[in-house]
Amino acid sequence: MKVKQINTGIFIDKKEVIAVELSNDKGSLVKIFNYGTIINKFIVTNAKGDKQDIVLGFDEFEGYLSPDYLKDYPYLGAIIGRYANRIKGGKIEIDGIEYQLAQTNGEDCLHGGVEGFDKKVWDIIDIAEEPNAKVTFQYFSLDGEENFPGDLAIQLSFELTNNNELILSYSGDTDEATAINLTHHSYFNLSPTGGNIKNHIHQMNASHWLEQDTNSVVTGKLLPVEGTHHDFRKGKAIGEGWDEKMGYDQTYVLDKEYGSLTLASKTTETNSGLSLLVYSTEPVAHLYTSKYLGVKNGKGGIDYNEFDAFCVETQHHPNGINIPDFPSTILEPDEVYSQTTIYKVVSQ
């Protein structure tokens, strides 16, 4: 097990962007930038014995800063915070005080505002090679950042095991009641040649999905997947019965005990023989099949187009802070925020 730090010589807000590579005894490698804790590479050995990178990104860090990329910014591989997904009207209320957040998606707030945790340079506070390759990042979000209340300290560790598990462990605390809903936005493609993911077989342990309004904001209503194309309980091709123009951009309520670490989804691709299993303590998983993806000059100079990747974004219910029936997304000063998500790759 090895950890390697690579200085890029690029500074943002007077902090250097550093890449951290985690490798295990099986030859797998995960590369993470401290900028936005971006997962830049996740290289594994497929069933044919070939090395394969299963996440989208850029060969060089500068790609994440290019104007063309930021114009239709897809959050490739980055953490999302303080609050994942959409908040209706960009409004939240905590202890009777209303806060107006940035309206970055029509009238709604998307993925934490104008400049979320994905555009911050995090501090590297710990690395370890035993028992597993591991790095821990930390970021302090000050009171008023993106108009969220409270000084919030977040730690996020990435740990690569010899079972090809990438374990993401989040923790956080605040000095004032605040809203928090973190997730990670990696774009996966398990095919050796990339391209459209409609033939990937996807299984999701969810009997309900969350209704959305016309701007894709969760309304609070749970809808059964039974008898609809949203039913992934037994597994099926992602493109089977889907809306060919829109694909998937919906949140699924996982069938589980709240807070327990369980299997959220399993996605398999026949040609590579690879399966991605996602485990999480979070109550929901948002499935996004990259309808709005349009990235030029990705890895190897390849363009990434719509439906060229899938995301499984484990989190609390989107817009949950405005829906009392949903699990709370308010963190109090005497509480500790904690969640775990595991990406496990299996070669068959």
C-alpha cells in the first residue's frame, strides 16, 4: 500500500493544488486532487487483465479550470457542499431565521451555491500507508460562506483497500446550527472503450423515488417504482424503458434502516466484466446519467457527451431542509456530522 503526493505548482487562493495517489497491492490506483477533493483517476484491472480507468476527468489539472469546462460546469469527480442537489427558491430556515442562498439553477440553489466546496483547496492533514493507503483532507467553511450560517469544519478521508474498496468517510462540526448535505459527484463508465452507458446493468435497492417539480426540485412526495421504468430492484439495463431524451436525474429512497451501512446500488458492464458496488450510510441515492454532460478534451483528448457516464450520489433527501417529513439536514453545535460511502470494484 502506497501514498504519493505530487505538487502541481498551481496555486489557488495562495494554496497549492496537490495530487495524492493511493495504490494497493493489486495494482489499483486512485488519484485525488486537494482542490474540490476531485477523484481524477480510479484505475483497476478488468476481467481481461487490462488496466482501466473508470472515472471521467482530465489528463492535466488545468482542464478543471478551463473556461470551456466551467461554462457548463458538470462537477466532474468533486465533493458537493454545503448542500447537495437543489434547494427550492434557494431559501432555508433555521431556528426561525430565513437565509436566502444564491439562485444558481433558475430560481433554485444547486450544489451549494456559486462557489461550493468543489472549488476550494482543501488542507491535507494526514496520510497513512498501513493498514490501507489513506489520505484525509480538511476544509473550514466560515460563517456566511454562500450565506450559510455557522463556522463549519469538514474532514473527508479516502481509503483504498486491497479489496478494491474506496472508502469515503466524512465528519464535521459547527459552532452554530447550519444546513449540511454532502455527496461526491464522480462520473463512472465501466466500459473499456467508454461511450454511452445505456447498456450498463444497474440495480438499486429502492422501492420509491422522489417526485420533482419542473425544475427538478424534490417536492416531498414519494412515488412507488413498482410498474415504472424507475424500478431497478432486480437490475436492468440503464437504457431499458428510459426517457431517451432525458435519461435519469432522480433521487431514490433506499430500502434500509436509517444510518446503517448497506448496499445502495450495483452497476455492471459486460465487456469489462467490472461491477461497481456502492455502499452508504445515507438514506437516498441520486442517479444521474449525464444528460447535460458536454466536456471537450477529456482524458486522451476524448470528448464526453450526454449519457457517457453515470453518477450515484449518496446523500440525504434533496430539498429536505424545506420538507419536515424528511430526515433532518440541520447540524447542531453539539452534534457531529458523519457519513460513509464506499465504492467497491469487482472484476468477474
